[in-house]
Amino acid sequence: MEKLKGRLGSARALVVLTGAGVSAESGVPTFRGEEGLWRNHDPQELATPEAFEADPRLVWEWYDWRRTIISRIQPNPAHYAIAELEKRSPEFTLITQNVDGLHQLAGSKKFIELHGSIWTVRCVECENSSENRDVPIKIPPRCPCGGLLRPGVVWFGEPLPELALFKAFEASSNADCVLVVGTSGVVQPAASLALRAGEAGAFVVEINPETTPLSRVADLRIPAKAGELLPTLL
């Protein structure tokens, strides 16, 4: 802990990369956790363009269920600690794989959402994107142009937004210290951000109670829950 505090105190540019583990501590169901099945459907089969094309109502029923759950959930101490780290860092970037918006609710402002947001919708016809926090949402939702709206998230088989990915790699390449918090380290290309940072000379720290593929390459690994560890750094 003292070594980590020293690194954070001297870091000019700090990057925090968060994954599902941070949200899970608030009670957000994960794809791969015990809550992974919904009405006997595999979420990884529902979160695809093909599934939406085949049955948009079914996909939207699942997302409406997720949005309803998330709307009742509050940020946990890890979210607030990360927002505080942003205030104390000369240069800070939060890169999150989470789509729930809890980081923003906790006060984070300098963030990159690699996988989009569950609170945005995008028209499949005119491609206009907008925020939508209706809970429940009218299923299936329609755009003013008449087109069908889809959740504004990145599905399996889809590329990440080019601009978000570019900014994420740029921040990682220029970082002095990178905290990898609550991510499985298996979803690409997000998992390679820490590797890029390490190759560029950053001090890479993994905070996760579970061992991941990133554990063997991190400069420091702390097996702890983010909500318990991060507040102590402050």
C-alpha cells in the first residue's frame, strides 16, 4: 500500500481502467456471474446485432429489465474514490468497460465509455443518438424519424467506437501509473490497454480479488475488493 501511495503521489498522468467487478460491488448483475441467465436466455446471445434483428422486442425486454435494476442502484465507495482521485491528479483519465453510468453518478467527469451506455439509444435508420432514462421504456422504442431505436451499447461482434478507443490508447500510452480495477482482463481490446501502458513505461497496478491474465504482467497486484481498498488510498 505504501508503494502504491508513493506511485500515485508522484504520478503526473493517472489512468484508471474499470470493469464489471466495480459495478458488481454495487449489485449490478454481471454477464458471467450467477445472475448471468435471464429467462433461460444466455445474455451473450441476446447482446448481438443478429438477436436484435431477429427479435427486437425480446432484446429490449432484457435491456429494460437491466435498466430497471440499475436505476435503483447507487455508486459504491470505489466509484466515489475514483472520482476523488480525478480531483487530486494533475492529469487523469477514467476508462470504463461498464455501461451503467455509476461513475458519472459518483462525480467522475473525465471518462471514456468503451462499451457505450445503457442510458443512450441509437436509431438504426438515421443513426441519431440521444439519452433516454425512461424506466420502464416503451417497447420497442421508436425514433422521431420512425426508425427502431436500439440500446447505445457495443454488442458482441461489433467494433468499439473508433474515437473512444483512440483516446483510451492515447491516455494509456502517456500514463505514469495505471490502476486496473475489477476487470477480468479477457475482453479485448480493453485488456490490452494495460499492456500498452506497461510497454510505454507506466507502473501498472491490478486491484482485483481474483487472479486474471493481467496478474502476471502487473508491476503490483493487490487481491482486494475495490470498494474496500480504494478509499484507503485517499
